[in-house]
Amino acid sequence: MYLELGRHLDWGFWSNPPLIGAIAWFSQTFFGDSVLATRLPTALAGGSLLLVTGLMVRELGGGRFAQLVCGAGMLFSIAWLRTFSMLQPVPFDVLCWALLSFGLLKWLKTDDARWWWWIGAMAGICFLNKYTLVFWVAALLPALLLTPRRKVLLTKAPWLAAGLALLIMLPNLIWQWQNNFPVIRHMEELARNQLDHVEPVHFLVDQLLMQGPGGMVLWIAGLLFLLRAPVMQPYRLLGWFYVSILLIFLVLNGKSYYTLGAYPVLIAAGAVYWERFLQKNWSRAVLVAAVVLPGIPLFPTGIPIWPADKLVPYFQKLTDAGVVAVRWEDGDLHPLPQDYADMLGWTELAAVVDSAVRIAGINNCLIYGENYGQAGAVSHLCSPEIRARTVSFSDSYRLWTPLHLPAGTNTLIYINDEMGEDVQALFGDIQKVGAIENPLAREYGTTVWMCRQPRGDMDAFWSERVQEVRAAFGILPR
């Protein structure tokens, strides 16, 4: 769906602020929409994260060995491999949080209030990418209050930074207001359909597993180093920030990956700790091996380097060993991680839709996807003509749905896992064209129906449904 946001540029979308749409637009405009081009922005973000984390190592007093260990930990981290391989807001969110940590680190080190301008600017940009900036601020305040640095709240610097951040956020806030704050309805949907399935124990276990064994060696050492070492007293705030953000997401049933942006500074601090603690060359070599070697057999959990059918026994062995990487948002275990299962079946779906459109004729068709993944796959993988006639009532597609159908539309290409009763009642001729048959695909069983011979006015039926959706979600007519 994020590619589709790039074709509908605006100051906001149903579940996302505008930045991911702008990134998608830039990528498609200048690099095309191939898999390589689509992944390029996030790969660049991953390289930037590695650079920023290395700079934090240096600011904390680390030398070349600390930077080497930090880089190795980042490169073999399950979380970073997975996150920065897909076009989505999360990798840019992690990078923004790391840049915020860098700004805090520079302020703590130099006591130069001008760094608050950096923090304010990064906070505003972070908000335009993902609304998790709200939780970052919520965690920063108690972290400040737990250290002598709380005195800064009595100065003008953080409040001017807040004003700068608000100024950058303003276009999206205005958009939210003009559209009846869809973010609130999205959060309600998210809490009802996904966050209710998050178990605190799974959340905490995932915090240990996400970075892999090598990353764990670094970030746990970094957290303790920041919270307990006298030499780290000036930077204690960064350790308390992690504790605060962890508690916030525990209370709110946050998803495990919501904390990802808090880890780069911990990994940087851990690398500095180990450099100070290990002075012998042999012990440093052992540390590098401990960081790198455990990550090699876990590499497929970060990037799907094998075909899906070969990954199934691999993940089954991990699960049997107690390493659970296949828990989905529904709280259940599946053969593949959710991200991997989400990569399957789309080409198959697009081919079925394409064959249905060829039979019915493009000028007669409306293509409807029940969820944004189905609509997005058709929009991206089928022809521009098919894309122009593809609609959905899911997520940001609700904002673009036309009130009236193109003249001559008499056939509905309906994509869902089951036939809707209202659709069944409207058409006299309904034929199953095909379905996603890959059992490993998250969309397994999703079916494409060709619905013809409408029993009533198809445009009137459509307009009524659009108005119902707009009323239900508070969407203003455009």
C-alpha cells in the first residue's frame, strides 16, 4: 500500500503521516517500481543508521574496536536485517529515533543548548513519519526527571524545540483536523484487532530475541553501563529513557518492534563498555566471534534467503529450540513469520485479476479488494488501466474511493476470502475466477469472483455503500 500512497500525495493518510508517501513518490519517480528500486530507500536508511550509531560510539568515547564491534552487532542483528529490507515507515522511524538519541547525546556531552534545535527538528520530522514520536516524548520526560538534567525544563531551550517540532508537524495536524482525526479511529482499530493479542511476556521475550545473541551481548551491557558506571553518569538519561519506553509499551500492549528505535544508543554504549573492559587482543577476538558467529545461522530470520518451503522446517526447528520467530499479530504461531507470509501470493492474485479483467473488458469493470494488501497488489502488479479502477474500503483507500462509478461499469471483480451477502444479492451471475492457492501465503484462500448481470442500479448501490463507509469512519466528502 505504501507505493500507492506515493500516487496520492497528501499531508496525511488514514494510518500514516505523509513522509512514507513522499518517499514512495520519490522512489517511483526517480528509480522506478522494481523490487530493487523499492528497497533502495530503506537500504539507504539502514546505512545511515549504521553511520549514526558509529558516531554515537565515538561521542561516548569509543575507539576503532568499539566501532568495529558495534558495526558487527548491527550487521548481524535480526531486527535490522528484517526492518531495513522492506519499504515501510518503521526503518525511517528507527533512524529518526537514533538521530534524536544522537542529539540528546551531544547535548548531554557539551551542554550546548543549540542541540535542542536539532532535537526539535528531528522530532517534527519523526512525527511526519510515524506517530510513535508521542511515545518518545512520553518516555523522555520521566527520564529527564530522574536525572539532574531535569533543570533544563526550567530553561527556554526545550520549549523552543517543542515549538519548532510543532511547526513542522502543523501541516499534518491541520490535515488531521480537516479529516476528523482518522488517526484516532486507526488507533482504535489497531487496539481492537492487534494490540489486544499482545502478551507482556511475549513482548519482553521479543526484546531479548530481536537483536539476536550478538546484539544482546551489546545492548544489555550498554544499558547497565549507562545506568551504573560512574563514567557514564553524564549520559544516565539515555539509560532511563529505555526503561521508560519499555514500561510505556508494556502498559499499552505495544508491539514488540515499537521499541526498536531505543536500541542503537544502547548498542553504541555496549560497544564502548566492552572496549574498556577487554584489553587483550585474544579477548577482543572472542567478543567479535560472540557477536558475529551466532548471527550466521539466524540470518534467514532477518532476510528470507531460501524459498518459502525450505524456510518452514528451518523455523520449525527454531520454534522447537525455544526461539519463536513465527508469532503473528493474532498471537498464534504459524509456519512462517508474518512478514514472510505477507510476501507470498500477490503475483498469483494479480494474475487471476488480470485474467478476469480480460474476460469482462476493462471499461466494464470495477476491481474491489477487501483489504489494502489485495488492492495494493493489484494496483502495483497489474496494468495502469486496472490500477485506475481498483478500489477498497480499507485504510487509506477509504479516502480515495469515488462516490460514483465510471459510466458503463456493469461488472465487479470482487476480491475477498468469502462472498459478501450484499454483493451476492446484487448480481445474477457470479463466477469464481481463481484463488491464492499457496498455503504458506498469509492471503491463502483469497478468492477472485467475477460478478455480472446486476439486478439493480450498480452505481446507486455503490454510492450508498461509499456513503455508509464515509459516515462510519467520519470521512468528509471530497
